[in-house]
Amino acid sequence: MRLLRIGATTVAVLLASERSVAEAELRTRGEFVHALLSSGADEASLLRRARANGIDLHAVSTVAVVDAEPVGAAAAGTFAARLAAELRGWSAAHAGQVVVLLPVPVEQARAAVARLSAADVATPTTGLATGAGGPAGIRASHEEARQTAALLIALDRAGSCAAADDLGLYRSLFSRSGRADLTAFVRATVGPLLDHDRDRQRDLAVTLETYLELARHHARTCEALHIHANTLYQRLDRITEVLGPRWKEPGRALELQVALRLHRLIAERAD
């Protein structure tokens, strides 16, 4: 019994020590990633810290950003850790997400995410970007991966994985050069409706977007918005007053639907 008590105490001390080391390592990783992704960081200092942590920043070929949507922060952290372990990378929490630095190409990272998903692992939203290596390259890749993850969530594709190139038209539309044109299109198409909602604290834009997405089906729209049929008819009449009767024409309705969706995506990405 004495030997068992001594052994149990020894095991407990070892477990506590290992837990303390693991927690300290996580804090160190988080602090380093925060410094790495800060624009004002000294590159020489970052390279020294990276070497001390056993990381070759110039070998980073892919940066992944793992968002908690839709599985939660704990599951996202576990997923990122498994991804890093499988590909001999390195992960750390940063700004409410998990950043994974990987010494493999994007395609290999995508395949690893697919394997983890197929193994019934809770799958968070994962944005991937090709890394150019070095602190500056990693920062640029991180921003691209972060935007990709945000756009996946905005497109109702939470829980999926994609690289920027996979987003096709949406990537082009939401580039810096395309955003001004998008904003102008949204203002020209649904600007009066958005102004009406802002000035009167209404939600006609949401009503119209839902109504059009549900193929103008009144009952399903009421169910989705949790409103009475009479309330829907009143809102549709008010929309006609603001936009004019032509909004019901097929071509015009399509433009409105696209503009409202783009407006929502722009707003969500701004957040």
C-alpha cells in the first residue's frame, strides 16, 4: 500500500508538471504568433524567436486559419492541433481563431483536412493560403486565409475548407479593387431600401432578401421570419412604395436579390 501511495503521488506530480509545461508552451506559442502577425514586429527578432521555438519560418508553405464556426472554440483548437500534428506544423490561438503554420503545399493541407473530417472529427471552418515564407509572407498569407474563412461563413459554408482560389467569383468581387464597384452597385440597386431601414429602424431589406430566396413563397417566408401573413403583406406593400412596382419583375427581382446578398456579405466581412 505504501508503494502504491508513493507511486500515485509520483504520477500525480508528473502529470501536474507535464500539464504546466504544456500550458506554458501554449502561452509561448500564442505570444509568438501575436508578435509574428503584428505589422510592426522586428523581422530579425522574430526569426531568432522562431529558431528558439524550433520553427523555420522560411519553410512555411501554407497558412491555415481555423475558425470556431460552427463547432466551438474547443473543438476548433483540437482540430487545428491534429492538423498541425499530422503535417508536422505548428498551431496557436490568435484573435479568436487558430493559426496553423504548415511546411506542406495547400493541396496537401486540404487533403489532411478532408481526412480529419472523414474521421468524424468535428470540422470547423478552415481557410487556406499559400505561404511565401518569412514573417512578411506569413502575415500576407494569414490575412488571405482569414478572409477566406470569413467569406466561407458569410456564404453559409461554415464547417467547410477552402483556399482563396476556390472562391472564384466571390474572391474577385471582394478584392480591394472590386469592393468599390460592389458598393456602388448595391447603393444603386437597394440604396433607398437600406436608407429606409436605417432611418426608421425597420427590416424591409431582410424581408425582401428572404422572400426572394424562398422563391416568393409567402408561407415559407412567414415561417422563416416568424411573422404573421398580414405582416408580410404589409412589408411587401411598403417595399413597393420604396422601390416602385417594377421590383416584382423577374429581371429586377434578380438584381435586388444579388444586391441584398452582396450587401450582407460586405457587412459581415467588415465585422
